[in-house]
Amino acid sequence: MTRRAVRVDRPGLVSTPWRAASIAISAAVLLLVGGCKTAPVYNKPQPDMPVSWQIDAPWRTGSPSDSVPKGNWWTRFGDAQLDTLQQQALAGNQTLAAASARLAQSRALVDQNLAATFPQLALGTRVARQKISQNRPLTNYNSPNFSTVQNDFALNLSVSYEADLSGRIQNATDVARASAEQSAADLENTKLLLTADLATNYFNLRALDAEVDVLRRSIALQRRALELATARHDLGATSGLDVAQQQALLDNTLTQVDVVRRLRGQYEHAIATITGTPAPSFSLPPSTQVIAAPAIPLGVPSDVLERRPDVASAERAMAAANAQIGVANAAFYPSVIIGPQLGLDTRLLPNLFNASSLLWSLGVSATQTLFDGGRIKANVDFARAGYDVTTANYRRVVLTAMQEVEDGITSLTALERAYDQAQVAIASANRVLDLANSRYEGGVSTYLDVITAQQGVLNIERQSAQLLGQRLLTSVFLVKALGGDWQGPAKLARN
């Protein structure tokens, strides 16, 4: 009688091969699970912020109005022509269109990365008629090869899914999402810069309109003075020098009109380009309507961090760079791909859906880098250095924002005082001109005093018009420095 060897395992224990396999699998799972969080915890840097701005009278710290839309800040100036131009710019500017397209690209990239978290299904088919060579290498010396001609009909369904045990896909999605939010902030910043650039060119143009108006009034005054000097010369009361001096002053003023008109044309062409209109077919009629600078609430310095889109963009760039570290770290861990397949294969088409034509496979592939010469570590170091770059850039943007706000506050205060003083100077210059004319007509002084007084009135009136324009420009600069009009913090809506 033959004795059969029987192996009896101890109760509660697994056989040695299966136990070794289970230990290996458990260790691999623990290793993979331990590598899920490959990106550092993101903490937004908190730059040092002062508690208030350095302000002088008539400034005061205001409270932001949450009911005012952030975008339409230019309506505060009360100029209907400017409002129309801004709407044209938002609709037809090509720089803004490019920024919108970049935002659409970044949002599509988010969807692309999100798709990687789902299994990928593929359906394939094959229809072929093929001939097998009789002279192909033998697989068995006792079984000769034969040449055959036959059909091949196949239908295959495959599934591919990458198990994101290392967090690579999640971190890549976080990078794409933060980049999309950065693109949205960049779009808002482009809108702010675009509308501010348009307002700057518009107010420069209107300031030149005011200068032309001053020059025209001065020309009318100088023409009357020339007529008076000519009449006195014809009567023999004065010499021809008085007439020549007045004529020279008039000619110089007429020359300045042409210079100012040339500058006005340049601003007009710039406005045309910003609004998406060909410069030759665009024109703005002159206007001397006085535009009042609006009262701008300052809030507190920390508001700038929430309101300025360039600050938001720099912060989102940090978040994307932080997630990129996780993508680089994920390369240290195995890549696990599950790829089941199910299909049908037959040489006779009517038998395609028979049970005997069924084929399938189920498998898992894992790849682990063992040696790469330090490439993965270098990529991680590169990603960490990239995060340091974005952090430094964020702090620089915040410091620049505070500098710009302080510059705007100081400039507006100085310009307000200078404009008030200019009005006093205009009144004084007009009194001097009246006295010079009276003394000249009475024969007490020479005509040079009249010429000097006329030039003084012209200069101070032009300076006053320039100060008014600079006040408007500085108001635009301050609005841009504060991040636009005031409203409560809100997330950027997806179009």
C-alpha cells in the first residue's frame, strides 16, 4: 500500500508561501498609502501689514461699500463718454480677449486632470483576413507548420485605471485648479489695467482740451491787445516795438496750439486701439466739461490683499507651486495601473458572440524606480525652489501694492492743495494784467509790462488745467492701486 504524504496546517495559520505573499502585499500597501500626501501643507504667507495708511487732511479712513460693483469704478467720475468707451473696450479689446482665452484653457486643463481620476474605457475592433507562413520557425519539431488562410474577427473592451496611491493625480489636479484660479485673477487684473489705461488716456486728452481752451481764450485776448497796440501806433502814441512784441507773443501762442493738438491726437489714437477701433476711423470731439475726481474710501492696508487681483494671482501661483512639489514627490512611489480586458475573437463571424469566442484578462502593473541618478530628487528640489520664487514674488507684489497706495494718497493731497493755490494765483495774475493795461494806457509803463502780465496769466491758467488733469490721473492710479471699486470678497464666478 502506497502511503500518501498529507500536509496539515496549524489552525489559524496560513501556509508559508501565502503568508509571505500576504506580508509582501501588506507592506507594499502600507508603503503606498504612506505616500498619499506628497505635497507640503499649504499655508499662505502672512506679510507684515501696517494697521493704517499715512494720511493727511482731507483724507479719512473709509469703510468699503459692499453694494458697489467692483468692476465699474469709472462711473464714479460721472462722465457718460468715458462710460461708453469703457464698455467698448471691455467688448472689443484684444488683450482682454486673449486673457479670456487663457482662462478657458486653464479651466479645460482642470477638466483634463479631473478625468484622470476616473477609469478610461476603450472599445476596439479588428477585421482581417490573413495568411500564415508555412516556413515560420517551428515551436515543436514533431509538429510541422502549415500555411493557412483565415479570417480574424475581434471585439475588445479594455479598461485602464491608475490607482492614485501616491497622490500624483490629485496634486496635478490641485496644480491645474490653482492655475485656473490664477488665470481668473489675471483676467480681472487685465480688466483693471485695461480700464485704468483707457481712463488715463481719456483724462490726458480732456486735460489737453482744457489747455486748448485756455490757449484760445488767451489768443482772443492777445488779438485784442494787438489791435490796441496797432491803433496806438497808428496814432503815433507808441513805437512799432509794442506792435512787434505783441505779434511775437500771439505767434508763440498759436504755435503752442498746434503742439497741444499733436499730443491730443496721440491720446485719441491710443483710446481707439484700446477700444478695438482702427485709429483712422475714430475721433472724440473736444469737451471742456469739468470732471470732478470722486471721493475714494481707503479702508485699511490689509484690504489690499483681498481686493487687488495681482495679489490674488501671486497667491494662487504659490498654491500651484506648492502642489507641484507633491507631483514631483509622487515619482518616488510606484505607479500602479489596473488594466482588465474583455473581448471576443473568432475566425467565423457567426460564432463571434458564442461563449467559446470569449477572452479576458485581469492584471495589475506596477512600476517602481530603483535608480535614476538623482533625477527625481532634482525635480523635487526644482519644485521647492519654484515655490520659493513664487513666495518672494508674492511678498514683492504686496510691498509694491502698499507703495502704490501711499504714492496715490500723497500725490492727491499735494495736487489738491496745489490746485486750490493755482486758483488764487489766477486771480492775482488777472489783477496784475488789469493794472499793467491801465498803466500802459495811462503812459506810466511800457508795453513790456503788459506782455509779461499776459504771459503770466496764460502760464498759470495752463498750469491750473494741467493740475486738474493730474488730479484725475492720480485718482485713477489710486483706484487701480486699491484694486478697483469696493465690494465684499467673493469668489470669481465661472462663465
